[in-house]
Amino acid sequence: MSENITRERLEQLQEKCRADKSCRVAMNAVTENGLWAAAKNGEAQRNTRHSFSVNLKQGAITDQKQSGRCWLFAALNTFRFEVMKKLNLETFELSQNYMLFYDKLEKANYFLESILDTLDEPTDGRLISWLLGVPMNDGGQWDMLCNLVRKYGVVPKYAMPESKASSGTREMNSALTVKLREDACRLRGAYAQGAAREELAGQKDAMMEDIYRILCICLGEPPKTFDLEAENKEGEFIRDTDLSPVAFYEKYIGLNLEDYISLINAPTADKPYHRSYSVKFLGNVKEGRPVRYLNLEIEELKKAAIAQLKDGSPVWFGCDVGKYSSREGGIMDPDLYRLDELLDVNFGLNKAERLEYGESLMTHAMVFLGVNLDEEGKPNRWRVENSWGEKAGEKGYYVMSDRWFDEFMYQIVVHKKYLPEAFVAEYEAEPTMLEPWDPMGSLA
């Protein structure tokens, strides 16, 4: 067998394809309509309905626009649910821009501190290359959100509305990335020339002044206090004046974030179930709690999510949204596109293999607002609140089949009261530290 594609072998391949009627039919369909349109399975669309036996009511759909703030939108959508319930509001929205400002500020500090912690690492080594790869992006994790809320609280959207840069973050992130890479270069260069740690810390503080200035110019200055004003469903006007962001969270949301646990499903051999995991160099608030997960079987994630939904609370989750999902109709189902049938090619990687070989990882965070349970109490589809505006999905909502949950769901966050005590103890045990580039270190 030749290691090259010979002319004779090429002719064999051409003749085989030309002689295959299904190949010719598929070629005509794809060249005319595109690969995914030609592979779309109408039966899957008909079988995946937007009706649910457990269904929570939410406010108007939100829109993250041209930004990667899904994890913030999803978390704030779970928080506003509490505000609306307490104040009997038709809808309400919290400021994603406010959270973005402080996340960027804290991420910049976390990055520069990571550079100071790795001064003896070679610049062309894997760790420094990883740190410099994306020093500033929009993504995040649930624990990172908790750190921001504890330190900075939250505010209504009108107290710090969207800016051009918050709705389209690419240009701002580019400027911050250039600056942070330059700062890393300067810090490592000064260390190589013999600068003491105290001197480097002083240089870092000056660098943070530049970051704060950039953020104020791009996003606006965050408020220290504000007035809560809203009208409830009965037409009654509500006013609460001179609130700090932390006081607003405590009074009108009040969730004890220490009680919420991140559960993941990573069925790879290097991550045994019923153990806790954390990720090196993953975080935003330097003094905050580190990211931590408990790895469980997928059915345990389902049980916990169903219990919280039945009790009237939404569920934050992270998944690989780009796999077998459609904005048109908002369907997420492994059978939605039958590429295997269209191309007559087997796609056989399982979930663990997809994680190990870079074919899948968590890319997006959303919120479960409902689930449909069959006559035996088993889930067959899930109601998903997205943050891509009303034009995506069914007026902003998606429906996820239970089989899609099995294959492309990676994380949910639930209150610990919905878990057995043994699971809580496993989560609280000393975590196994994962490398920064582990797929479970991905950001939604």
C-alpha cells in the first residue's frame, strides 16, 4: 500500500463515487442546499415539541448580541427570577454590563498575578503559551460569577445599561489583549533583569490603572448606589432608594451562593465519578473561591435538575450548543441532522472520546426553565431559555431532547439540598487539580 495518493488510486476513488447512486444524489442535494440543510431530519423536528409538564414562567427574553457573555446572562436570568417573584413583576432585567466591567477588571488582575506566579517558566513552554493565548475573553464559569456577586453585587439594567462595546466586545477585548500581553512582556523582562517582587508588584498596580481606564471608556463607570423603581403586575409602583449593589442582591435576590454546587459529566478515564475537581490558573477574582466541580453520572445531573425545577427554581447549565442544534425552531437533538445517512460515513465517537480528542467541550451557558416527564416520571425533553434574542429558537426558547442532554450536556448548578449528603461530602473533599488546558477548564 503506497503512502501517497497515486494517480491510479485517485482514479479508483473517482470511479467508485461516480458509480454510487446515493453519492450522486447527496452531491446534488448538498451543492444546491448546503451540508446541514440537506442533512436535516424532518422527523426529529416533528417529534421535539415545545410543551412541558414542568414549566416555569420567566420575563422577556434577553440578548447578549455580539458578545460571549452567555454565562453572565444565564446567571442573571436565574437571579431576576427571584426579583420578579419577590416583587410580583411581569419582567425585569439585571445589568450584564455591570458584571462584565468587574469581570474584565478582575480577569486582568488574575492574569497579571498568574504571570507573576510563573516568572521562572520558559516563555515558549506550554503553560506560558497557554496563559498568553487568550489573556482576555468574555467566557466564564459559575464560581467566577459567584465571586463577582459577593464582591460587587448586582444592579438593574437601567442602572448601567449596555454600551456599544458591551454588546459587541471584540474590539475592546482586542485592545485589552494587546495591553495585557505587553504587560506580561514587561514584567517578565524586568524579572529577567533582576527586579525584586515588590518592584514588580508596583509595576502591576500601575498596569491595572490602564486597564481600569480602558474599561471605563468602553463600558462606562459602574454605579456605587441606585434607586430601585418598578411597577408590579397590579400596577403598584415600587421604590427603594440609595441601594448599594450588594444590598440590592441581599434584599431582592438573597440566594446563598455557598449552597450551590457545580455538577459535571465528564465520562473520561482520567476523571472518576464521585470526585471533586478544580482547574489550575482558572478564575477571575484572585481572592475568590476557586472553580470546583463534582463529576457524576449523567442520570444524577438529570435527577438534581428535575428536583430543582419541580421546586420552582430555574437551573443554570453549560453545554456544547453548536452540536446538532438549530436556531430555526430552537431544536437540540442528536437526530436533527443525519450526516451519517447523507454522507454514508460513520461518525462513531462517544462522549468520552469527543472530550479526549477535542471534538466537544462546554461552549455555552443557558437556563433550564422546564422539563417534560413521561408517565413513568422520566424526562424526554427540556425547556431552555437562551440569551440570543427572540429571533433565535421559538421566541428565544429552545427545546432539548433527553438524548441530546446525554451527549452534549457537561455542567449544571443546583442547590445542595437536592443532592444526597454523600454527594455534598464528595464535592467538599480536596479536589484533584486539572491542567489549564483540560476540556473541563473550558469557559461558557
